[in-house]
Amino acid sequence: MAGPSNYKKKGKRKDPSFSRKKPLDFYPVQRKFSLIAPAAVGGGTGIIDAARCASAINRRLMRQGKMYTCKLDVDPTALAAGQSVEVWCIKSTWNAIRAWELAKENFDQSYEDERENISKSQVARYFDFRVDHGLGVVEELVPRGDNNMSAAASMAYDGGEFVLSTVEDQAGVVRTFTWNSVPVGNQYAIMKEYSESSRAPQSPALTTGDGPYDNLHADSSAFESEALQADGNVAPYESVMQTSGNWVKVGTLAMGASGGRFSTGFFDAPCGLIALRVVGQDVAQVDQALSLEFKSGDYKGVKAHNMQRM
């Protein structure tokens, strides 16, 4: 018969295999990075898809349907006097956000039957609703990584799949969605489509021009009764929504004779779309002097608001 064993089970305090590792006390995310235009399309117009940039460099899906808070900086040595970089984004107005939301709702509805017939395991893991910026063929800027701190050995984070969302209409035509107010090809202009569903009503629609018992009380006035009904029954904006002018200029980065502006400061960018108009040179000549930074927040480490009401 075997004697007593010398083996003694380790206690939890002495054996780390009993405990899981503690989670990090911060969320690992790269919020600031330099940019590069790898395609070299040419011209003075560029586009930054902030959601795509953050997805590529952080290796996780950052959805386009967010209003990201970010800022753009430029190295002042890249700009000479007379050269500038205009920074634009989609307006963060109610009608612009609602136009995107309506497009997303109709997109989801068009896929309801397919989702019922296809198991969840077969649905693309990174399926996302993506709208075209509508600026045509422009220089697209993506994150840049420098090898051993050498810009000469830099690489572009331009991989991954970022296709525009498609739907098939009743005639069997495949369409995409765009911010352009004039759709090109088989596109739905989301601002135009929303304008067809929204018109500011006149309230009240009819005014009586009088008030009840206006001759009974000394202080009653037919004039004031009419004013109370008519002065403000029309909205303080055009009843028919404007579908153009979807972009607003955030600021201009430029070098002047005695100084300049080299940062936009943080601003809200619906869908993370940021457009550039470079004056005095092409986008590809100033791209590597630009850097994008996200504000810290609770959406995977960055600040981003949902553009769809849940």
C-alpha cells in the first residue's frame, strides 16, 4: 500500500491558473494617426472616411453610421504662403441626420426577407450600411504607418472591404445611396428622398381672423386674436427642404505672412466623412503632412453618436 503523498494542492493565492487576468484599465485604441493618399488620383479634392481609417488601423469594425468627433492637423512646414487646406464635413443638422436614418430604415426593411431565410452564422460579420460621399473620383486618404520612425519607409492602411451598400428596387435595378443631391447612375440621393417625406406644415392651417366673444370684454381685440393665430403659423424656414448644400466648411488650414492656422479643433462629422479642398497644390503633395485625431469616448474608445434612434 502506497504511503502518504508529498503532493500538496496549491492554494488559489499561490497558483495564478486559478484566476483570470484582470482586464486592462483602459481601452486600447489608436485615436491619432498620420494620413497618406496611396492611389495618387491627382487633383485638389480629397476625402477622409474616418470610420474606415479607424477600422483599418485598429483592426475592428467602426461603423459609418456614427457622428464622429475628430480634428485635423497639418504640419505648417508643408504649406507655403498662399497655400491652404479647406476642411469640410456633412452638416450635422436634424434633416441631414434624419435623411440618413430614413435611408438606413429602408435599407434594413429591404433585407428583412433575406435575413429570415439566411441563418445568422451565414450573414457577413462586418455587414454595414455605407453611403457614398457623392464627390466623385477624388483622392482618398487613409492612415499611414512609419517603419522605424522613417516616413520614407511608410505604409498605407488601405486594406479591408468597404463596399457601398446596395439594394434592388421593384424593377430589378441595383442601387446605392449617396449624399450627392444629384444622383449619378443608379443611386438614391438620401437628402432628396427625405425631402419627399418631409414638409413643414402651416399650423394652424386656417386662421379665423376673429376671437370668441371679442365684443364682450373690454380688453379683447379682433386684431390681436388674428395676430395670435397668424404671426408664427408658418415655420421659420422654407417649408420645402433644400436638398443641396449638404457640406459645411469647418475651417481653413493655411500659412500666412506672420502666422497661420494648423488645426481645426474638434468638430462633429456625420458618417465620419471629411472632405478636403487643397489650394495651391494637389492633395498628394500635402497628404503626409496631415494627421487625424478622434476625441476619446465610449464607442470602442472614441467619441461617436448614433445617427439612428434606437
